[in-house]
Amino acid sequence: MQTLLPYLPSLLAIAVLLPLGSFCAILLGAQWLGAKGKFAGTLATTAVLASTVLSFFSAGIWFTAHPAGAVDHAAHEVPPVITGHGYTLATLAGTNVGINYYIDALTIVMFCLVTFIATCIHFYSTSYMHDELDDVVDQEALLEDGESLHRPGRYARFFQSLSLFCFSMLGLVLSGNYLMTFVFWELVGLCSWFLIGFYVERTTASTAANKAFIVNRIGDFGMLVGMMALWGSLGTLNFGDIDQQQGIFSQVRGEENHYALKVPDGMVRLAAGRQIEALALHATEPLTTEQLAAKVNAEMPVWREANLGYGLLIIAGLGIFCGCVGKSAQFPLHVWLPDAMEGPTPVSALVHSATMVAAGVFLVARSYPIFLPEVLLVVACAGCITLLIGASIALVATDIKRVLAYSTISQLGYMMLALGCGGWAAGVMHLVTHACFKSLLFLGSGSVIHAVQTNEMPQMGGLWRKMPWTAGTMLVGCLAIAGIGIPSVFGLPIGLAGYYSKDLILEQVYAFRSENPLWGSFFFAAAAGGACLTAFYMFRMWFLTFWGEPRAAKRFDRAHESPRVMVVPLVLLAILAVCVAWPAFSWFGLPTLSRSIEQARPAGIWADMHGALWHITLPEESKGHTAAVTSPVGLIELGAALAGIALAALFYAWKVLDPEDVSRSFHPLYHTLYRKWYFDEIYQAVFVRGTMALAHCASLLDRLLIDRLVDGLARLGVGLARLSDLWLDRQGIDGLVNWFAEQTYRLGSALRTLQTGSLRQYVMLIVASTVAMFLLISFWTLALTG
Amino acid sequence: MLFTLVNHLTTDTLASLVGLGAELVLCATIVLILLARMFQLTQRIDSTWLAMIGTLLALMVLSPLTPWDVTRSPVEMVSIGELPQVELFTGMLVHDGFGVMVKTLLLVFLLLLFSLIKLTKAHGKADSPDFTTLLLGATIGMFLMISTNHVLIVFLAIEMASVPSYAMVAIRRGDRKGSEAALKYAVYGAGAAGVMLYGISLLCGLLNSAHLPTMAMRLSELTSAGLSGSQTVLLVMAALMILAGLAFKLSAVPFHQWCPDVFEGATAEVGAFLSVASKAAAVALLVRVALGLGDSVDPSLLATVRSFLAMLIGVVAMVTCTFGNLAAFAQTNMKRLLAYSTIAHAGYLMMAVPPMLALVGVDNAAASQCAGYLGLYLAVYLLMNLGAFAVVAFLRDTMGSEEIRDYAGMIHRSPSVAICLSILLVSLIGLPPLAGFVGKFAVFGGIAQGYLATGDTLLAVMLLVGCLNTAVSLFYYLRVVKVMTMDPIDDEAAPMLVGPGILQRSYLWCVTLPVLLLIIGWNWLNVWIQAATSGLFS
């Protein structure tokens, strides 16, 4: 396997390109893919399945070459990374901008994760989207006359978008520079737009698609700013070193500095522009470029001490994070994700919970080396607020997919919080485990919706009798997301996937609290409380859906277990949700999740980080794994989860407490949560109305001033033209042209009569013409000479 | 003495045979076709295929990029730009790049024409051996026209090209129109030949030679000594009479009367041959004769002769062009329209000759460039005119009519045909970005170059007349396009039950696409042609 290591980039590139091939094939050849594009599903599924096989094969190669756990970060060993250059798009100022790749354990793990979940969802979709094979009557899209909309099915188009998404997402994971990341970033955004707006005739869907797209653009604007800061100061957008050319990571965390974060020279130089100018001006004699560079280098430590360029690095970090805020639906740009649930449920499972929205977290993890503690504090704050907002709204939502959407927001907040507190591995691990159980939960909810044809939980209930597989797998998902596990059995903690990652997060936040009491206390309270809320709203959902008596008899009667092709992915993902994070795999020599992630830990993220502007300290992650931290935190977490489940049971299973009663008692709070903290209203009032007002002013200016001016000029021009048309054109030119045409035609007709067809005449003409020509020439010469 | 002479003749003839390779291959093909019909087994072979193979072989022997240089011993291939001008068979013929270039164009045209004949129904298998033999024979005559260096060969070659043509026009037995046309053609041709022969005898008698370079030398001696009045009259008369013969082949006004009648009577395939191959050979012959008489070792001596010839050719060209375009206006038959279009294009072709004559001695490089422009025009004209005649042939096969009004609604009946014919006609007008523009622009560019270098007002007038004619020709070409695309289908129009087949349509596209796309990369063609003509004025 080791000998195959050089082919790893090619293998992964093929894995990326296969879905693109399927996309192109469906795009161009939809009409040849069976009736209504029936084989589009097969094609897309085959492509992504092949990608999955390639990804797992690559993982095998990688972990044979670099066994997980072999890299000792305590001894400051650098993680193995493969970087390389694929294709140069442009060479600007001596630096290449192109397609290149950055492969480390994180890439490998993300590849396996994305392709595996995507495969499950493709299989699931072939059955879920079955209706689209025939003409569809869309009950939710009403025409102007109140009739339901009839339209042809869009089975092929669905898989076409799904394939494009897989390509973009895998490309995003593989990309080796910010530009490529940005391109794929936009591509996944575009796919998301396609897929949210899949039922485009529904006003809600098209609005939601536009909302998602526009909100994401706000984040991307920040990302562009960050990229410009990096490009302008460092002259490269590459992550790693390629062909002796230093990438961003090694400029920020250089080997000579023991991988500790320092402001790179380029940024210092850019920030110290005025000082450099002064150096050049105050020199006694004119300096050559080399001399000036030497002087600047000599001054560099002083300037760095004065924190020159520090702000630039903060801007770069915040800018990149800004993009992540948009994509990962963090506060304050979280508003698009719940609306995005208008798309088909498999899309929600793949794009809007497991992979695309996690791309923001992935990018923060990828860019971790360049994030200053100050930036990370902002990340943590954003994550913390998001976690609370998401969890609180999920408490009262009644739409099953919206509960899951808010839960996604909340869990993404967890990841950001973990990353912001210095818990790199914790955040990434939660990303992986969350992808597993959240896609499971979404597919389960899709199965339910497929059965009862509604999203509203008040119209469900008791469904476990009708669909035991769905209920069972969803229960596993709920337990996993709640983080159920036993802190210590035989010295090892045993639990579902969510337990391990959430435990890591809480441990890290706990360790953070011991360094920064003020921030830390708040964060820890939010994280622990959030764990309780998570358990509550997830079990509220489960109880409302599957437990108790059916609340809508008609729908209940129609309900049925989904076909096997939908259940098998559920079971597969359920197995994953249980055991993906088990440390026990290492007994069989397999790489465990935590060790694989640990292997990818970027160089330098193994020491405490101290903020230079604010007094914060990010503890390195192993500090959270001491017994003094793990035992209380484990108990707190389990307690919170159990408390949440118990509370949910009190409300919805045993009906000891009446939810109606509670919501009436806390009406203002309930209403605030029900209206989603009024975010949409506030944004509507401030941004949308503000923009509209501005646009209105501009349009007034346009209509009253500019339009009138232009209209006047145009009228003048028309008048002049009419005048010239009447006099010059019609009379003069047209007349001339017509006269000429008439005359030539008449001449032509006259010449035609010369052709008599009489042979005798023709032969006569030969002689006659020759003689005539001779006479003509003679007379002419005579006239000229005489 | 005798031995030396015989020895000399043998070596000269043997060396000359290589220079005549393409013609010999064509001759062999004719013999093969004639022999093939004598045996039961070979009788079944369609002689068109044999002719195509022969043509291909001839093209290979001619080797257009690296022709044979017969001056070297042993004979070897050189790149066309380095081919020297050399006389064959003791000065009867001349072998040079210009000849190779025009012959190549003719052979390519012949290949395309044979494919067209395979795709149409007019010349079926029964007549095939006769028809192909005649076609190849006429081509050999044209080859001789192209490489002539001797006045006798001029006459023989013209006859050799013409006589098979008469027969080809009449080849459809029982077609009264064809027979009538052939008779007219033959009688008219005989008349023209008679006049020309009279002119030749006058000229040879005056100059005591029939070898063109020798004649030029004598002429320069005469002019330097001063011409008497009777000599001048004789010379002018002889030149006019020879020109009458050439003008007959070129269908230049006023020796064009045969042309519309013959084109109408002959099939479109024969029309294409007469319109393209015959014109190409005739204009090459015109170049040979005009330069042969006007270009001697010391160019300054023959300036008056050259300017007279330039004026004569220029005026005839202008008149021909204008007359052709004007007379085409009121035509209702497509073949007649194309006949007049051919006359007009013969005028454009002739217009390329006067700047050559004007530039000799002033700027020889520019003069040979002008010859190259003529070649470029020929190459383009070959494709577009062949395409137009092919459309006529296909439509005759499918709807049995050649009337323009029956083409109404063609865009709905057979869009491919309508689009191709529209492109070809617009190219015949010479509008950019089609190939016709490239050719016309090159020829006019050559005239402008000549005018700038010499300041000859004739050239300026020619440029003006040429441009005006282009504008005038717009009308009748576009009328056909309008009929095809905009006019409604007439109830009485000839029916088209089955449109042209896929082979026919792809043939049309094969001819049309180069016309459409030549503008993208025409330089390679220009480079080759310019290299071929670079040795014309040494």
C-alpha cells in the first residue's frame, strides 16, 4: 500500500471528478437516460459510489503510510501533509495561482465522510424522489386561479444538481489554496441554491433559495476581504509549501519559530509602509533596493514587537471566518438555514446538515494556523450565541425539519465554540459525528414525511407502530445527538458517537474556563445548558412523532414503513452514529476517529496561545484530558443529557406537565422563541427595508432627473431624424437609389434582348466585333495622336 | 552532327516527359478506360472511379507542394518556391510554378466534379466511359493551354479543350436543347478558331517565329527600330484576332453569345466544368500569351506593347464584367443566371492581368504577387461556382426544374440546400466574411498595388468599375436568396417529393464549409500560391 502513496492525489482527483462526469452526462444526455431520465439516478449513484470506494481506498493507503497515532504532537512532530500543484491558472507577480491540493488526515477523513453519506443519500433519493419520474401535481404551489400546479417531473435535474454538489464539496475539501476553496465554496452555494429552489414554483421555496444565496454573499464578501489581506501581504493563497514556494501556513507558523504563531514578515512590511518610507527618506545617501531591504530586515523585530501587522492578521482571520459564518449559519447570518428546509429532504440531509454547512467549520479548522487568539475568541462568541439561539428556537418549533434545522445550527455553534476555545480536535470530531447522526435524523424525518405527507409534528404521533425501523433508527440518532454514554467502563468511556465529541468540547471549554474565568464560565454554562436543551428538543421531537396516540387519524392510517432502499441507508447511518467514534477500533489496528483527527492537527497547535491585544489564553487541548477535568465534565454532560430526556418525557411521554400550560405561563418568552427571536423581522425592517428605501431614492433620482434628461435628448434626436428622413432620405437618397435600380434593371432587360439565339447572327458578330474593335482602336489612336 | 541533334532531342524529350507527368497519367487513364470497356470483366467497373483514381494519381505525380525540377539531373523534387521556369520539348511547353498551381486547382476541381457526377443522375453509367474520356481529354487540352509556350500549341490546346466540350454538351442523346447548344457552341468555336488562326498567321508571318519568347524578342527589335504604319495595323489586327480566340474561351464580351445558350442546354455538371475549368485554363492561357508577348529579356523595350495589351484586356474585362452583371438581372433560369455570373466572373479574372502587365519591369515581385492573387481568386471561384452548379444539379434531379421561381420556399423544403446555396451566392457577390471576399479583395488589392506603383489611370478606372459591379451584382444573387427564403411556395411550382439525400447534402456542405471558413485561415493557401507564382517574372 505504501508504494501507492504517490498516486494518492490522482486517486482523490478522480474521486472528485467522477461526480462532475455524472453531472455533465446528465446535463447533456438527459433525454437518452431512459424515460424521464430514469437512469440519471443510477448514473449519479454509481459515480458517487465509485468516489466512495476510491476515498476509502485512499484512506487505506494513507493510514498504512502514516499510521494514526504515530505522530507525537507532544514531541512537536509535524503532521504528514502532501501538497502539490495541478494546473496553473495564472502567474501573477511571480506567484502561481492555480489548482493545487493539500492532503492530510483531515482531507482523508472528510473525503470518506462526504462520499459515504452522499452515497447513502443517493440511494435513499432514488426512492424518495420517485414521484418526480412522472408528472407531478404540486399541492403546495398554487397557480393564480387557485389550481394546483401540474408540471413534468424533474428526477434527472435533481440528480444532476446532487452530482454537481458532490463534485464541488469534494473539490472544496481537496483544494490547496484559498482561491480554489473560494471557487468551490461558491459552487456548493450555487448547488444549494439549485436544490433549495428545487420546487421553484412554490413561493416559499424560491424565496428561501434566494435568501440563502443572498445571506451567503454577505459572508463571502468578508471572505474576499480576508483573502485580499492575505494575498496583498503574503503574495500567495496556497495553504502549504509547494515547490519551495512558501505557503501561508509556513509563513505564519515557521519552523524556525518552532511553529509558534508570529505575524509574517509580509504583513509587518505592509503595515510598516510609513516607517519604511521614512527609512528611505532619512538615509544620508540614496539606498539601493538591497540596502533598503537589509535595513528593513534589521528593523523587523522592533516593528513586530510594536504589533505592526497584527491587525492585518486579525482582519485576515476575521474575514475568512466571516465566510464561515455565512456558510455554517452562525449568528448573525443563521437565518437562511431553517428556510432552506424547503428543499427536498435528502438535500437537507446532505447539503444543509451533514456536509455543506459543515464546510464553514472545516475551513476554520483548515485555516486554524493563521487564527490569532483574538479571532478565535470571536469565533467562540459567535459559536456560543448561535448554540443558544438555535437550541432555544428548536424547543418550540413544530415543523419536524425545522427542529432538525435549528438543532443543526445549534450543533454548528458547538463546533465553533470548541474551535474558538482552542479545541481543534474537539471541533473537527463533532463535525464528523454530527454529520453521521444528523444525516440519519434528516433521512428519518424524510421517511416520516414521505409516509404522512406533512412536516407538522402536531399531526403525527404514535408512528412507531407503523414504521418501527424509522422510529428505531431515529431513536438511535436522538440518543447520539444527546450525547448518551457512560463515562468509564473498564477504564474506557463507552457511548454513542455524539458522546465522545460533546465530551471533548465540554472538556476543552472547562479547561478554557480555568484560564479565562470570565469568558469561560459563560461558555461552559452555555455549553452544558445547551447539552440539556439538545436532549430535550430532540426527544420532544421523537416523542411527538413516534410516541403516544396518533393525532391525525387520516394521516396515520395512510402511513407505512418506507421501502427497503430508504431503510437500508437509515440503518447504515444508525450504525455509524453509534460507533463511528469508538476508540475500541484501535484494538484491531484500525485508525480510530480521534487518532485520525489528532494526526491532522496542524503544526504548532500543540501549545497554549496568548492574545497580544486582549488577555486571553487558549489552553492546548491535552490539558482538557486530565482526570481533574474529565471526571466532573463527564458527569455534568451525562446529567445534562439525562435531565433533558427526562424533561421531554415528563412533557410529552408521561404527560405529567402540559406544554400548553407552560407556554401560556411563559408567553412572552414562548412567543419570542416561536418568532425565532424576531431575527427575520429585524432584518426585514433594518436591511431589507433600508435597502428598499435607498433603492427607492435612487429610482426617484433616476426617473425625475436622469430619465427626463435622456428622454429629452432622445426626443430631440427623433425630431431631427424625422426631419432628415422626410427631406434627405425619402426625397434624396431613396429617390436616387430607386432611380438607379430602375435604370439598371431596364438596362439589364434591354441587354437580354441582344441574346437572340440565332446562330448565324452570332457568327456574324464574331467578325463584326473584331472589326468594330479595330475601328474603335484606330479612331481612338487617331484622336489621341491627331 | 545528326547524331548530336538526335542525342540532344532524345535527352530533351526524356527530361521533358517528367515535366509532363500529370498529362501522361491522364492519357494513360483515358486509354485504360477505353480498354476497360472491351472486356467482360472490366466492363462493369464504373469508369468514373477509374477516372477519379487517375486524377488522384496525376495529382500525386504533379506533387503540388514539391514538384519535379527537370533541370536537375537526375530529376528531383524541389519545393515549389524554388522551381525554375523551364522549357519542355524544345520550347513548345513551359514548366513552372504557376502552371503547377493552376493544374493542381484543375485536378482538385476534377476530383470534386467526378464526385458530383457520382452523386447526380444526369450522366448515368451507360454514357460514363464516353463522358469521362471526354472530360479527361478536355482537361489534357487545358493542361496544354496552361503550359503553352508556342503559338501553335495555343491553337492546338484550345481546340483540344474545346472539341470534347462540344461533345459533352451534346452527350445526352435525344435532348434537343443540348444538341442545339452543342451545335451553336461548335460553330461559334469554329468561327472563333478561324479568326484566331488568321491572327496567328499574321503575327507569325510578321515576327518569323511561333515560339513566344522568340516572338517577343523580334517584337522588341521591331519596336526599337520604329514601327511603320502598316506594321502597326497588322500587329493590332493580329492581336485583336488572337484575343478574339482567347475571349471565346473566356466568354468575354463581345465573344460571349454562345455562353448562356450553351449553359442552358448543357447539364449543370458540364456547366460547372465549362464555367470553372475552362475559365481557369483560359485565363492562364491569357497570362501566358500576354506575358509571352509583353515580357522579354529587357522589359523596357516592350513597354508600348504591354500598355496596349493591358488596355485591351482591361477594357474588355470591364465591359465583360459590367455586361455580365447587368444581363444577369432579368434571368429566370438558374443556369442562365449562372452563365451570366460566369461571364461577369471572367471579367473579374481578366482584371487581374493588366496590373501584372503594368508592374513588369517596375516591380517584378509585385507583378508575381498579382499573378498569385489571380490564383487565389481561381481557387475560391472553383469552390463556390462548383457548389452553385451542384445545387442546380441536385435540384434538377429532385424536382426536375431549373427555373428560379420553382426554388421558392426552399428554406422549408430542404433547408440544407437553401442555406448552402445562399452562402455560395453571397460568396459569389464577394461579401465578407465568405471566401469570395478573400479572392475579390486579393484581385482588387493587386489592382490597387499596380495603380500605386505605376499611376496608370486604367487601373484606377478598373478598380472603380470592379467595385461598382460588385454592388450591382448584389441584386440578382440576392434575388435568388430571397426567392428561396422569403417567397411562399407557389402552387404551380415543381414538386419536390424527396429532397436531396444525405450524401448530396453532405457534398454541398463539404463544398460550402471551406467557403464559409476560409477567412479564418486563408494564409496557408496564399503562401502556397505566392510561392508557386514567385518564379513567373525572373
